[in-house]
Amino acid sequence: MHETSPLTNNESARRFEVTVDGKPAFINYQKQGDKTLILTHTEVDPTLEGKGVGSKLVADTLAYIDSRGMNIVSACPFVSVYIKRHPDWQRLLVEDLAED
């Protein structure tokens, strides 16, 4: 089991962050108005890849956004694939820019 910090919204860096086993994982975003965030890039330390860290980060980020009554635009392929695999989250999508 990995030691994971709680998800934080680092507004100054415009990213949602966690630390897993002392290594950062994050999703960058841009604001579009008051109620929409464009999720632009997901990054997980290479030593953590394939261990579910990215998926948990996306799930926690979407839950955070949902709890604040906001929507997303996915410009990140990783987020777009996650939402396709978990269609309940499609309700948050305004549009999806990461389509193939």
C-alpha cells in the first residue's frame, strides 16, 4: 500500500496534487469562467506508473470538482480515457478536447 497525501487544489500552480511515497502526482488545469476547469495534463512519477496512482488521482479530482458543482473540459488524454472507462463521470463534461 502506498502512502498518499490528501488531494489538494494548488490554485497558485493551477493543479490538483497528491504525494505518493514522497513523489508528486498532479493534474494541471486552466480555469474557464467560474464553473469550468480545463484539465490539461496528468503526470505521475515514472516509478509509480502502472500502480493505479493516476486513476486514483483522476477519481479524487473529479469528486472534488463534482462536490463544488463545477464542470470540466478534458484536454488530457489520460483523463478522457478514465472518463470513457467510468461513464458516470461524463455528467461533468462540458466538452472533451482529447478525442482521437
